[in-house]
Amino acid sequence: MEGFATEAGVRQVQQTTVESLHVLTVNTHKGFTLFNRRFILPELREAVRAVSADLVFLQEVLGTHQRHARRHANWPDAPQYEFLAESMWSDFAYGRNAVYPHGDHGNAVLSKYPILSYENFDISVPGPERRGMLYCQLDVPGHWQVHAICVHLGLMERDREKQLGLLCELVCSLPREAQVIVAGDFNDWRLRASAMLENCGMHEAFARANGIVAKSFPARFPLLRLDRIYVRNASTHNAQILSHRPWSHLSDHLPLAVEVRL
């Protein structure tokens, strides 16, 4: 009928297509400085908020920790990922990887767009290390499927090879035309991950921009290239290592930021 707009039609007009996502990844070191000398989660929250990313990938974020909560007067009542997301990121997901007597930690994704579903995959290998892969499907206006995967891989190369294989399996299980963003702490100091992930159609933001992945660890004098942002069916622009203050004093890893054009 001419001149008649359905509710769905109005909603579609209002939701203009999102052309790009600003992405940030950071290993939060459980809210403490290097060597756990000082609790700095409130400062970390201000720094993360200042970046104003649409999508934030967090590793080593605490869900709970009763002992720390008793020791630190400014310990938040909410889990760390909720504290970081408060009032700026409407949606968040948490994947618990390690559980111990006083609490737990894992990976988290904060998003300004709805998270339609999420699942945490245990990719630990036999031994003391607990590692995970947090998968989220996002509702980004104008795009059929956008997927985000936050990872924290193991310290041993043979473990990482198995974990990268599982990551490739997950990426390849998604529709071929779907846009995928994978970010986190790969612990890949021998630079083997990119060759494996290229086989499942992904490229790394800093390698595409600079010819090599970014140095991110240790934060004050970065020597190792451990943290990454990979994409499939998207392009990456303005790749940045956040090495200036306060970032150089807020974790043992430097954060990485990039614009992902969908």
C-alpha cells in the first residue's frame, strides 16, 4: 500500500549499514601491573574507554577472585569484564578457562552491537595450562553474519599447533562468505600462526600493513610478537600498537587496535 511503512521497514531504515568496526585486543593481566605489583583495573578501564572501540577482545580477565576482593578496597563488585563494559558496551560475553580455589579467569568480548550467541571452547591440552577460544556471533547492521573469536593460546609450540588447528576448524565451519575477526594473545613467538591461518582464508592486520606482526611483549620494552588481529572477508586499516602511556604501564602486553572494514 502506497505511503504505508511496516514496523520492520522503519527498523530497517533506522539501522543504517555499519561500514567498519574499530577493534581493540588486550591481555589485561587480571587487572594488575607487571609482576602483580599494583591493582590498576580502574585505570585500565579508563584507557580502554578512551579508545572507544566497537569490539574489545580481552584475555586473562577475572570473573571472580575472593582473595583479591578482600585485599583491595577498590575491587569491583561485578566481574572484571562487566566492570570494563559498564555503560559503554551494551553486550559482553565471558569464557571461563581456568578455575581455582579463589576464583576464575578467561577471555571476554565486549561489543557495542548485540551478541546473538556465544560459546566457549576448551582448547587446553593435557597439563597445567588452561586455554580457551571464545566464539561470538554479532548482529552488525547491514551484514548477514559477523563472527568474533577471542583466543589465548598455550606457551608450548606443540600445544599451539593443536590449538591453531582447532581454530582453523572453527573458522572453516562458518559460512564461506561470513566475515570473521579473530584476536588475542597467540603466544606465537616463533611466528608460525599466520601460515596456518592463511590456509583458512585469514590475514593478519599488522603483517598486511607492515610486512610483519606487531611487537607487543613485554609492554615496556617489546621484543616478542605475541598478540594478533586476523580477519577473513574484510580489510584492515590504521593498525596501531598502543605503546604510549598509560598503556605501557597497565599490563605486561601492549594492546593492538585496528579498523576492520566490512
